Amino acid sequence: MAEAIKCATREAYGKALVELGEQNDKILVLDADLAAATKTGMFKKAFPERFIDVGIAESNLMGVAAGLAATGHIVFASSFAMFAAGRAFEQVRNSIGYTHLNVKIGATHAGISVGEDGASHQCCEDIALMRSIPGMVVLNPADDIEARACVFAAAEHDGPVYMRFGRLAVPRVFDENYKFEIGKGAVLREGTDVTIVATGLMVNEALMAAETLQNEGVSARVVNMATIKPIDRDILIDSAKKTGALVTAEEHSVLGGLGGAVTEVICETVPVPVLRVGVEDVFGKSGPAVELLHIYGLDAAHIAEKAKQAVALKG
Amino acid sequence: MEQATKKALQIFATKARMGVLDGVYHAKAGHPGGSLSICDVLSYLYNIRMHVDPKNPKASDRDRLVLSKGHAAPALYAALALKGFFPVEDLKTLRKADSYLQGHPNMDKVPGVDMSTGSLGQGISAAVGMALGAKLDKAGYRVYAILGDGELQEGQVWEAAMFAGNHKLSNLTAVIDNNNLQIDGTMDEVNAPYPIAEKFRAFNWNTVEIDGHDFDAIESAFAAADACKDKPTAIVMKTIKGKGVSYMENAVGWHGSAPNTEQYEQAMSELNAALAELEA
């Protein structure tokens, strides 16, 4: 399934914005002095009159985005996840979430894979923060194909959306015929012993883990959960019933992200063992992105290990 | 300004103050002081300056008002009710669990409210976004924002001010309600933002400083804002917190507390006397 093509989801975000801009003149794109890095610079080049740089002021970024949305525009507001979800959390909550305005937050450089910039920029808390806001849709695509689909779905959706993109070029998981729907998970591989529910760049790792597990006699189902909120309860309940154990995998803190969302559903419906792969309750550090992913256990080997532990916990 | 017009504005403002008192008294909570200080400017804006239609509160070409100092919601609601956006009688339901009149403005629930506010510093950014939206759409409407002087302590206000000045948002007017009091004391006792007008000028704004209870001054200030074609305007308005209710005037304790029955009756009797004099 995985091909040799590698692309960062932020790159796909920038390209998708240009495509959207060609189709809809109500699309505005805002950035906070990071257009080259978030890739909104592509939109700036194509549609300079519909691109607004507010400068290094993320609180105002979210407020201006809300005001523009209140005048009928579809606004994409971009910064790094650390600043979009972290620094501007309360502006997102009150000016965008509470108002249910049509602002789409494109947060790039999420997670440990920011790499060398280190802990100050490695946001592993954004999913937890954003999914706590009523009515906020939270999307975390696995590859460039899904990232593009998320951008188009966000533009169609009436209300606020948080999209999480990465800096690191990641392997393509899906093909051009891929169909994405907000709120729907997808079974990428069938299995009977355990389900790996993965999101973002961990989807590819989950597929590799399933391959390893198969060689060791463990049949793992793999579910791609690009929408963290609203979470696809049906696919989780179905997975719990059919496989009896789950492992979540995300490039995010094990607290409050996908792991939190999945355990909330499973504990209240079909209580089966759920183990979580993610960044443990620690800050990151500087280093090459791929090396860091291994150091923090965000890889296929760790997922496979957790999957076996989950199977062992089954009653 | 003609005497008859001025009198009509004063009557509206006095009735708005009664609406403020009705709201916070029946809610047993709310912010009367900073609501009473902006009733005059709201009277002017809603009766003279703003193009709004109570029958079509979401009209796309309407002027917008963002109450960035959202805790003054009782004054905004009173002005909207008096303009016919919803029944004046509803003001007594302020802050009740079954009422649409939330403690702080909510754009989805209250007709005529253009932005949900309450968390200080955020409204001005939204107003800046609306003004920019109007410019991008080549629409003619204007955007007004009302800020507290204490609110100027929020850093986001200056992020928004820098942006508005740089983008020459001449369709944006910010009114600063300079009543000199905030919850913890006077501006000087807490963290004074003075000089206010100079700060806005430094951010490339046009500024006007007026007495916020003088309708002639208010009118000339907004006319100056209209006349300025290349900058946003900040109207720094000297006001009296608690204006119109003797025991609340310039008293810091009335920022966020409601009057008891005796105090409410005294306030209403003062405002009724003022109204009778105006209507005589």
C-alpha cells in the first residue's frame, strides 16, 4: 500500500489552498509571519489580494479571522500548531468556537517531527486542546492525499475546523481515488486479534506494524482515524467487538488526544483493553525528526509491541 | 446638534440606563458601572450614526458594532431593545437560565449583536476583521468597537491596533470608554494605560478626545472619524463610571455588583426624575 512518494502534509495544504482559491473567491488565507513554513506562501503567490499576513500576533490572527468570517468569508488561518492551538487557545475558543464562525485553522509543524527546533515548537497538546472546544472539528491527515481532502472538506463544512499538518515529508498511504468524509474512520486492513487505531503519520507505521504482527501470528486490524472530532464511534465499537483489544497510535501526547478520545468511547460502550502509543507525559527535544520519532516510541516496532501487550490483556 | 435631537438622545440614553438597572437588579448580578458610562454613546450610535434595521438584524450592508468590553452587555441590550430588536420587557430576564440575554453578548442568540464578546481584548480584533472584510468586499458599511480603558491592558488590543493602523482601516472607529476605573481600583492603582490617545496615534490611528457625555462632542468626534479617509479613528471618551445614578458615579465598587431593592428603587427614582425633566 505504501509507495515511495513522500510529501509533507503542510505541502499538500499549501497546494490545496491554491486549488480552492481558484474555485472559490470567498476563500481568504491568513498567516502570522510563517507563510514560507506553513506553505500558505503558495496561496499568497497565486492570490496576493486574498492573502493577509497579520505578523507575529496569533491572538489577533484568530480574532481577525473571526471578524472576516462574520462578514461572509471562508477564512483559513495558519500558524504552527504550538501558536495556533497553544498561544491562541482562548481566542480560538471564544472568538471562533463559541461563535461557530467559518474559520479553518491550518496548524502546521505539529508534533515531535518538528525536529531540530526542539520542545518549544513541538506541540503535542493541540489535539487535546482543540477537541475540548464544543463544535470544533479536528482533522489529522496521514499523508498528502488525505491532507488535500481534509482542506476541501473543511472548506465545505459550515463552522470551525482545526487541521493538523506536519513538517516532515511522510510516505504516501492513499491513492488518488481516496474519498474522505469528516467524522468517518476507515478500516485499512482487516484483522481479528487486535485493532490499531492510528492517526497522522502513525497510520503508515501502524500498517507496517500490522505486517510485522502477521509474521508473528497476530492478526491486526488497522483503522485510520483522520477525524479526531467528531470521533467515529461506530468503527471503534465494531473494532472492539470484533477484535477485543485496541491500540491507539498518534504523534501527540498520550493524554487527551486520539488515545483519550478512543478510551472515552470504549470505556463507555465495549470495555476492552486499550493501550496508547504516543508521546508520554514529557516534553520533546532537538534532533533529526525521524530519529526523534524512534526515541519517543512513535514507530511501527513500538506499536507492534503494544499490540501484543493488548492481546495479552484480553480476558 | 439641534436641541430637539439632543433631547431625544438624552431621553433614549436615560431609558437605556433604566434598562441597565432593570437587568442587573433582576439578575442580581452584572456590571452596572461600565454599562451606565456608555449609554450616551450608544444612544448616539444607534439613533444617529449606525445604519441598522431591527427587522433585518443580519442585513449584509449594515453597520456593525462590537462591544469589546462585553461586560457592558446590559447597556447594549437596553439600546437594542429600545431600538426594537427585541421587547424592552425582556431586559428583566438578563442572565436568567431560560433567557437569551446572556451575561455577555452572544451573536447567535441576541438579535442585533454583531459579535460574541466578553473575554477582553478579543472584540477589537474581530472588529478589525470585519472592517477588513468590508474593504475587501468594497462594501460601504462601517464598524464600531467599544473598548474599556482597563481593557487596553490586554496585549491583543495593541496587536489589533498595529494591524488596523497598517491597513489604514478608515472604516473602523474604536471608542475607548475612559471612566478611569477597573475592578481592582483606579487606572493608576492598577496599571494605567495613559496616555491613551498618544498610543493610538503611535499606531497610526486618527484620534479624538472628548467628554463622552456631551452629545455635541460625540457628534463632532464621529464626524471627524468619517472625514478621516486613511486611518482608523480612536475616540477616547472621558466618562463617568455609573453615570446617571448618584451613588454609583465614580464608585469602583459598582463595577460588577447589582443593587439591592432599596438601591434599585433609588436609582430608578433618580432616572425617572431625569426623564421627567427631559420630557417636560
